[in-house]
Amino acid sequence: MRLKGIVLGAPEPRALAGFYQRLLGWELGSDEPEWVTLKAPEGAGLSFQLEPEHVPPVWPAGPGDQQMQVHLDIAVEDLAEAGARAVAAGATLAEFQPQDDVRVYLDPAGHPFCLFVSSH
């Protein structure tokens, strides 16, 4: 078995794919109204599926809140520079930050993702 991709639901798949394309610099794969993919240079890519009733998760979730089902960890070389790029692409810095060396952002559909400096 081989993980082929990660799928995020969104009310506007093309818009969310465009955000991640600006953020990551990945090439567009398929581009349909209900399904858009981005090709990773190596490993699993990202896909975006139409979910008209998408409810953004709450970060951090409390009792009864919509929970996040998955989040992306993105390794970067410079946390401040990557954060500025994420915001310029359309992300929002999350109000709650649980660690000093990781930054949590929300993509335009509300999915949390983390930026962190990796030594590998």
C-alpha cells in the first residue's frame, strides 16, 4: 500500500487549491468543479473535494465544537518568513498558539495547519 494523497473538503475546491498552490508552489493536477488536485514534488499530493455544507473546525475545539479531522504539518526554513507567505496567500494566524516553535494558521476554508522549523 502507498498513500497517494490527502483530501480536504471545502465549499470552493478551486479557491482552496489556489491557496495551497500559492503557499507550497506545487503544480496543478486535475481541475474539475468538484475535485482539484495539486502534485507534490515527491510523496502524497493534496486534493480538494467539494463539500457544500462544509463547517470549518474550531481551533482549539471546545465541547460541542466542530472538531478538526486532520491538519497539515509543513516544515519550513524560516518561521517568520513562511508565516508572512502564508498570510499573503490567504491564511489567518490562529489566535491560540500552543507552542513557541510552531505556528498554527487557518486556511481560507478554516482547516488548521502548522508551520515549524525542521532540522531534517
